Amino acid sequence: MAAVTIADLEAEVWRALQTVTDPELDESVTDLKFVTRVDVDADHRVHIDFRLPTYWCAANFSFLMADDMRTAVLQLPWVRSVEVTLGEHMYADKINTGLKEGRSFQDTFGDEADGDLGEVRRTFLLKALQRRQGALLAHLIADGFAPEVLVELTCAELAALDLDEDGARLVARYLERRPVVAGARSTLAFVDVEGEPLQAETLATYVRALRRVDVNAGFNSALCRGLLHVRFDTETPLTPRCEKPLDQTNRAPVVRA
């Protein structure tokens, strides 16, 4: 068996980071090109650099993503420590210091931290669930599944459906987020964000409403990608296109939900 190299370990880190998403966009931080550098040293300490589309991205989002990156990589059994560094951000020094010292968002920002990261995380996990649910339901309806069948499917039955490649991918993505909400009938595959079962007679209207959630998130995703491209040469990590950030005159919100 070939010896494991540093390059192999770095590839493992990149795969772990692939599972971390921007909480608002529900897209991988690696696909969004937020992560710019991964280094693993001889002592299996991991160093990660990342950037965000604007200088004033909300601090709670920034901190949450950094903490999620650290948590994901620490799950690799060989990792001894993880240092995540945010660059080109108005709160970079405060966030990086808090992360390095293992402090929470509230401890890092003190009185400025008006809100709980756990609630922020749950809010956007629910929105991600809605987007994934809408895409999956639309696919299943197009495949001929009747509303009466869909609203009665259990999670186990949904996972066992014989679908095409796109359908199977949508199911896997949806079931990944499904545990974020539960209700009295928590075995049902499709429930709303309150955990209530869906109704067959209103399913079409419900799916159209979810489509609006997806369109809004898609717009935000395109905006973030565009801002990142304007601000950075995305082929050369952490290289600003201009000497100063786009706007340093406005104070960034610490919390945005």
C-alpha cells in the first residue's frame, strides 16, 4: 500500500470542506470559491484560509461558516488541530482571534452579538430544507407521482424509490436536511417547516410558494458570485482586483438573519 502523502491529506480536507455550506445560499463554500488555501503540516495541523464576497459580510454568517469549517475538518481522525483564517473582512481580526482562542460568537463580539448563532443556523437550515423540498416535489410531480401518494410517503419509502440520477440526487440532498424539522408525524417524508403534514389538495400551490424561496436564493447566489469575481481574481486566491475593498464606509452588520 502506498504511503499517505501530505497531498492526500489535503485532498481529504477539501472533501470535508465540500460538506460545509453558506448558510443563506445552501451551497458549498468550496463551490462558491470562498476557500482559498488548505495546508497540512508534518504534525497534521490544518490551516485554512477563506474569503467572502464583500468586506462587510455579516459577522455572524462569517463566524458560523468558519466554525463549521473547523468542525467538519476536526472530524477527520488524523487531524490534530485546525486554524481557520478569514481574510479581507472588516471583522477579520476579531473573528480570527475568537476562533483561535476557541471562543463562541457571543464571547467574541460581546454586546454586539445580539442573537444566538444556533437560531440563525436553524433559520437558514429551514430555508435550505424548503428549497430542496420544492425541487424534489417538482421533480416527483413531473415524473407522475400523484399528490395523494407524495403526502403519505415516509422517509424510508422516499429513500427506496427507483428514480433517475437527478431524482436520486434530489432525494439524497433533501433527506440530508429533513432532520432539521420534525412533528407529531415525523416519519412522513414531506412536512412543512412547522412539522405539519402536507395536504394533497393544496400541494401544487405549496410547491409554487417554495419556488419563490428558491428564486430568491438563486438571485442571492448569483449576486454573491458576481461580487466575489469583481473583488478578487478568483483564479488566484486572495488577490484583490483593487487596492481597497469595494466599500469601507458602511459598517457591517454583526448579525443578519
